[in-house]
Amino acid sequence: MLHYKIYRDTKKKSEHFGEYYARVVVNHTIDLTELAEHMSNHNTPFSKGAIYGVLTDMVACIRELVLEGNAVKIPDLAIFSIGIETRPVRTAEDFTPSKNIRSAYLRSGTTGKFMRSQVSKAVRVQEQSIYALPEKKSDGEGETKPGGETGGGDTTKP
């Protein structure tokens, strides 16, 4: 079950200034150690330590492979690759990596069971029970009021 909070766009230059959106509430960030322990509790003959070792090596290998220009696909999760951010030039001859490549970054794209269409079918959402809910004032600025305890109910998203 995913929980969400309602927030108000407060960026004055935004096309949607003053409008309301929902954001998912992250309960906890699971690190590699916790993931290994969780996996070891799912009827596997492998220990938490063995799983942690494999996952650690997997992360290192994915990094190595994508830095070599490869895309690495983990089925039903994501495809990882490297992207670059560049500065434009008028002609191809004017392009030099040292001047025009600003940075490199990790890209990930969903695949299989994590594709948007598949996740949208499986996810269940519910508003967070208690939080400060944005309220619109007459001057367009936002203020907050406490959210209710019932939280808007259980909603399944198609």
C-alpha cells in the first residue's frame, strides 16, 4: 500500500502555480544490508551474508559495465545506462568533450513488471492519515491545516 500527501505548487513561475498534486510518502529507505536480510527470509537456502555479497558484487559490476558504455538490463526491474549532459555548439567541428560535456549521470528505465502500465495496475494508494494539508488563502499564498484521521480512504488506481 502506497500512502500519499497532497501538496500545493508554490513556484510562482510555474504554469500550475497554486494547483494541488499528490506525492508518495516514503516510509523507509531500505539499504543493501536490509534488502539482503529481507531476501534471506523468503524461503531461500542462502544466508543474509551470501546474498549481501552477491548484491554488492552486482552493484560494482553494473557500475563497471555502464561506465564502459553498456546498458545493463535486470528483467522486470530496470535497464541501467550512462547519460551525458552537454552544452550545445553551432557546428559539429566546434564540439570538444572537455568544453561541451558538462556531466555524466546514471539513467534507469523500467522494464517488464515495473513498466508504468504494469505498476499502475498493481498499485493501491491511500492518503496519509495525518499531516498538514495545504489550504489556499485569498491572496494566493498557501497555509496549512491539519489533515483528518480518516485520510480519504483506500483508492485503487487503474
